[in-house]
Amino acid sequence: MTAIKETNFSFPKQTSFYKGKVRDVYTIDNRFMAMVVTDRISAFDVVLPEAIPFKGQVLNQIAAKFLNATKDIVPNWVIAVPDEMVTIGRICEPFKVEMVVRGYLAGHAWREYSAGKRSVCGVALPEGLKENDKLPGPIITPTTKASVGHDEDISREDILAKGIVSLADYTQLENYTYALYERGTQMAAERGLILVDTKYEFGKVGEEIYLIDEIHTPDSSRYFYAEGYSERQEQNEPQKQLSKEFVRKWLIENGFQGKEGQSIPVMTPEIVNSIADRYIELYEQITGDRFVKNEQADVVARIEKNVNGFLSTIKF
């Protein structure tokens, strides 16, 4: 199979196209979105030069499973998943914040804490914590959703003061975020995993709030293995984790953090294949399902056929 780095479809009733870091988004009839999850990979808000085979399939299928498993908590944007790499859904007006929720001190929050900060996004953190410690309770550390460049930390107070989201809507987003994180935590525990942190994005159709984008995937979440977690913490050992953090660590070790003047290290075939293997491992660990590689030679033709087949069932 060829990894899909970019697409250039022309679907019936297509009205616009948007290329994100990882997804190619086609607007259909100004009513629907066909989201193609490519095999591109990003880190530090930079798209890396090599695509990762099966990554798009992994992300799209994990998201589909968890969106279906949480629709009793909050309605979501999905209408159909006509292809392993494609989700079609309703167009929502997105809120300009991402709801990041953390149950453990890891990743960006740990980097801030280890630099001496004792609050993240206006949320106070206690003294004496170590990397990967469980927090007293889950906290929400929102970020602004940047159309280009880096997302920025922002506090609840600033979101409300700047009128980015109304108080009523933001309160509902918080409630949904905690409930989704609790469900994700339960589902992870059933698989012997800890959902360390994750992010959710929401949008509106009229006055109704919908969960949008992907959830509980390795691109949006961090997982630890539950077995041995406590022992590793007591012995100050790194946690065994399933997330994209291993990509970030590889980049950092090779002198790249997305900063000006830094060069992305060479992604050898061995590195690319090892990343693909980690994504497949995560899929199987999270879902409990065996990952079935769709190794059809012409992936682009398959996607086009499957999307067109679904669109032919819609009365425009």
C-alpha cells in the first residue's frame, strides 16, 4: 500500500476544500463534510515530510468507534463512515477553543510544571508532583484553535472575558468534556490502559452543540499501560505509553521542536515503519479488535469510489 500524503478529489456537489495538518476536508453542497484522514503526521504543529502507512485508517477507525460509543453523552457530527479513511458528517460552526482534559501530569503540562510554573491555563497545581503523577482530579486546560501556527494555552477566565465562548456554552462544553473523559477512562481501563490526557472539539448547528473531529486517537490522546504504572512511578521510571509522544521525543532527541532554524531529522524507512507499527499496536490495544490492513493497491481510487457511492444515496 502507498501511504496517502494528499488527495485532490472532485466529488459531486463539492463546494470547497480545506487541507489541514492531517486531514483533507471536502465540503459537499454546503451541507456535509467529507473528511479524508490522510497518512500525514504532524508534531509541534509541523507536518513531517514522510507519511505513515495505515495511520489514516487507524485514526479514522478509532475515532468512529469512540464517537459511536459516546453519542449517548453528546450528539456528534458523524453521518457515515463509507471508507476506512473517510468520515462524512454534518457541517458545524466550530468553537474557537479545544477542550484539553488531563488526569495526569504529562506532556506539555509536565514541561510547564518542570519549568517552575504551578498553574496551567489558570488551573493551580499542587507542589511536589513528579512527571506522570495522577492529578488530584481531572483538569481542563483549554487552548485557542489556531488556523495557522501554534495553538496557545488560554484560561477559562480569558475565554469568557474575551467573549470567545459564552458562559452558557462554555459551561456545557466543560460538562461534556468531563463526561467524555470519564467514559474514555472507563473504556481504556477495560483494555488495561490509562487515558492520561486527551482533547475534544465541539461545534454548533443552530443552538445544538455537537462533538466534532476525532476523539481518543493517538493523535489527540495519550495512554499509559495500567499494569506496572504504580511501580514505574515509585521507581522514577518512564511510563510505558501509547501515544504520539514517542514521535515528539524522537524529534527532540534529534534536535527538533518546531522552532525557527531547526531542521526536521531524516525519516528513514525504518523510522517510518516503526511509527506505523506503533499506531497499529495502539489501535489493537485501545479497541480490542485486530487491525485489518486494507492493502488495496490504488487507495485513492478506492476512497473516491466509496465516497461517491455514499453520496449517490443522498437526495440533493
